[in-house]
Amino acid sequence: MHPYDNMYVAQVARNQYDLFIYIRDELPGVDEKWFIQAFMKSHVRAMIDEGNPKYLNMPAREQMLRFIEDEYGNEYQKGEEWGGFMPGWTGKIYSLYQWEYNISSKELIEVLTLDDIERIFPALHQMGWDAAIDKIHEVVLGNNRETYIFSGGIKHPFSNYHPSKCEYEGLQYENGEAAFQSAKTLNKEERRKFQTVNPSAAKRMGRQLELRPNWEEVKYNVMLDILLSKFQEPSLKQMLLDTGSKIIVEDTTGWHDNEWGDCSCEKCKSQQGKNLLGKALVEIRTKILRDTA
């Protein structure tokens, strides 16, 4: 799960944009690329990754001074300016990409290097932030990170159709699909009807429910809660951890689900699926690793 609420995303992105711009004025002669690399691996940035409220609310200038004082004793490497608006753009891109794909700052600076940024900046800096992040993921990180692809359905343990017991808001279910479909209503008695049904039946029943008013806003977090319960089972947890740092993708070719997965049939191959289930599985893997560290 994301370590801090999405209400902080814009603030973190703006702070990091400002921070990488400020260094030119605040630290005369600093090697800007050195600073960015060192900051992304620093304790200060790790505290932001972990959602520490003290660091989330810390102004950009204070973050910079804390980092330099605590980790380098107010000494810093001298060198050249990196150039123009590239440092600020890089700071914001890093922050927004981290949130979208739930990757640590320390890992991100290794897979999306400043040399990569120099190469892609001319083509991407005038794009909208979302479009730029999608392109980076497709071209740069898609090439640098291995992918674990699974097909949905009853046989694969990562699928919501797999017969893996889970709990959601005090009720036990036979599979993740039943739990997810039941959450479309706030009526507890209606939810109980889903507890023992198979995934296909649960999906049919879910289509008949009157959706709770905020379903579209909460459904991803509902899925995270269900997966977190499901992957407490030791063998499932280990299977998820065995994917390492790979991107996880549900291949939905055949039923064209480009919201929770990615379909590559002739009809859908021109669009990239949102792969929300894959992203949610990566979030759960990150949380398990963080909680057991």
C-alpha cells in the first residue's frame, strides 16, 4: 500500500521540484547531479517514502539543509550545474512516478538514471505529467525491469478467481472476487450472500447490486485490503515475494479487461491496459517487505 495518503502526492512532488531548483542558489558550486543522486538515496528521502509526517510536511529548503547537515556535515561535492529546468522537472517526475508505481526512491534512481533523464528530457518535458510518466514506464523502466505476467482464472493464485480465503470488513469469503463484488454495497446483509459463492456467481451477483455512491473512488483501496488479507497465507505470501522487484501484469487477453489487467488481442493491442490488479499486487508485496524488514 502507498505509505502516505494521496493528499500528499502534489505536495511531495512540488517540494522535490523546488528542492532540486533551490540547490543552485543555496549550495554555490554544488555538483547538481551528485546532489540529486545522493538525496534520492538519503535517510531524509526514505522518511518521505515511509510516510513520516514530520518529513512530509517539511519545506523543501529545510529538507535540503537537513540532508546536507545530517549526512554530509554541511560538506558537499563541487561540480557543474546540470542545466535549465531539468533538475526541477526530474524532481517532480521522480515523485509522481514513485507514487504511480510504488517504487522506492533508492530503487528508482538506479533504474531511471540521470543519464536516462538527459536522454528523454527533450522529448518529454513539454508533455503533461501523466503522459510523460506513462512514456517513461513504457520506454525506460519497461526495458529495465523484468515483468511477471500471469493469466487470470481459477488456476493462478494471483487471480481473484483462485479459491483463496480472505476477509473483508469482518466477513470471511471463499475467494477474492466474492469479497470484491460484495464491497459494491454497504448493506451488510447483502454482503453476507457473497460469502460462500464461487467467483463467477459473485460477478453475476455484483452486477445486480446498486452501487454504493463512492464506488469508483474506493474500489482500488478495497482491492488492496482484500489482497492484504489473502496474502497473509504463508505459501501465497512467499509466492508473491518470489516475484522479487518485477512488474506484475495480469494478462486478460480473451476477456478484454484493460482496467484491472492488460489485454493484447487484435482489438486491444493498440491500447495499454491500466493493470490495476498488477499494481495492487506490487503494493502488497512492498508492504509485506516493509513490515517484515
